[in-house]
Amino acid sequence: MKAVVFHDIGDIRLDEVPEPTIQEPNDAIVRITASAICGTNLHMICGTMAGMQPGTILGHEAVGVVEEIGPNVRNLKRGDRVVVPSTIACGYCSYCRAGYYAQCDTVVPNGTAFFGGPKESGPFDGLQAEYARAPFANVGLVKLPDGVEDDKAIMRSDIS
Ligand SMILES: [Zn+2]
Ligand SMILES: [Zn+2]
């Protein structure tokens, strides 16, 4: 598949990379139908966010269609349209239960887990790609009503 890949500061390329696979029981694979470029992506180009690992797929804002789910994902099914939020959270730690998903203490203790970020954020491959693996998909992915178009729904992914 095609994906936007970080190689080095100022060296971002559209590469051919392997498609993601289910790795954990709460994963989903999402076929991305819309993806955005965020101001945060400028850090990867300018080198103002330390710890980026070469080979990381960039992007943390997307809308897509669920293609595959892990065995523990019971609230989604193949074909569901979803918003993929930028942060990744477990849903069951004390911070998540209080609604502070960006402070989740399970995925990255003492940090924020998000797509397409530096080592300290996971790292997790991002969403500027044809397909993405969404960890804790049962918590993060938000189902979309048919009437909401991709280019409107994507505004809910990060900046809302
Ligand atoms: Zn963003
Ligand atoms: Zn959590």
C-alpha cells in the first residue's frame, strides 16, 4: 500500500509499504478514505519534535471503513464507517474512566499515545496511508452516520 513515511528531518516520502495486520485482540484494520495534514506534522519536517523513528508512517487524523477486527472488538463490524481519533487509549484505566483519554496510563504510561508520532508516543504507525491498524479500536473508533461526509467527519478526529 502507499503511505507517507518519515525518513529523516525534512525527508518525508510517499512509499510502498506492507499493509498492517491485526496484532492485538482489540485491534481493527481501517481502510482510510480521508486523511488530513495537521500543523503537528510540521514538527516532523522541521525537526522540532524529538524522537521520530525512521520508517514511521505519519498522520493522526482520518476517516475510514473497518476492514477487519480482532476477536475482542464487539462494538464494530466490517463495513462500519468510522472516525479515527488522533489519540490511542485503553478505556479502562482511571484516567480513561474519567474521560481523559489523552492521559491514558496503559498504552503509554506517563505520556500520550497517538498515531504517527515519536518513540515516546508508542510509536504507532499513522493514518496518512491506505490502511491503518487501530489499537484499542473498541474504545477509540467512532461510528459515523451515513449522512455525514468524510470531509466534515474528519474535523472530529483531532481538533474538536
Ligand atoms: Zn492533528
Ligand atoms: Zn487508559
